[in-house]
Amino acid sequence: MPLRLSFWSKIAAWGFLLNMIWEFGQCLFLYDMWSWGFWRGAGWMWGAIFGDVLIVLGVAAFARLAVGPAALDRMNWRAWVSLLWVGLVASIGLEWAARALGLWGYSVWMPTVTVLGHTVGLSPIVQVTMLPALSVALAQRRSQEPRDS
């Protein structure tokens, strides 16, 4: 009997997978973590990934409120626009807050912009803008595939 997941569980699963790949890819080069010990670095990495899943679900929930549940179920243009805008606003706000609180620093290779007096990285902005929309689209697409009898 195949495992049946709810739409929100599928969004969370895709969010986990996509953000895990993204975090491990970007943190090697774009964050200043090389002086951290193994356990501190591992803890922050997994904490970030699980936090990213919550962000994915939050962005999807706010986008759903903005355009209605039917738009996300069909992933029409309104869903894409809503997910990308909510993700962009969330990404800038969350990254700005993290930098204002001094939670992490960037390596010299991180492309940055200044927002309200704090330098924020473009990689996490792209991540939080794009990955929630992709997670919802993949969850929706997988929900629409024909099932084996």
C-alpha cells in the first residue's frame, strides 16, 4: 500500500529536500562558518533546514490567503505571482532580521545588497523567494499524476 501524504505534507517534504540541497550548497562557499566547530555547524545547518521548511509552509499559507485555495490547487498564474511576492517579502524581512541580530556572517563570495542599513545576501533572498513556489508546484504536480490501480 503506497504512502499517502496530504498536500501540505508534500509541500513540507519538497521544501525539506530543496532547502537541504540549497543550504549545503550555499553554506560551503557563501557563509563564514569555517571557524565553527563541527557540532555547532551541523546544528545550525539542520536548524536552518527545518526553519526553511516552516518558512515554505508559511509562505504557502499566506499566498493561499491572498489568492484562495483553488489557485494553489491548480498552480495558476495567480498562485505563482502570490507565492513569489510573499516569498520575496518574507526573504528580505527574515534575512534583514537575522543580519540585524548578528546570527550569521557572509563570506567574501556572497553577493549582497544593503537594506535599511544592513547587508543582506542575495542567495538567501533567491532561496526564500523561489523554493516555496517550487515546493508547492512540485507537490501539486505530484498530486495530479495518475495513480496505479
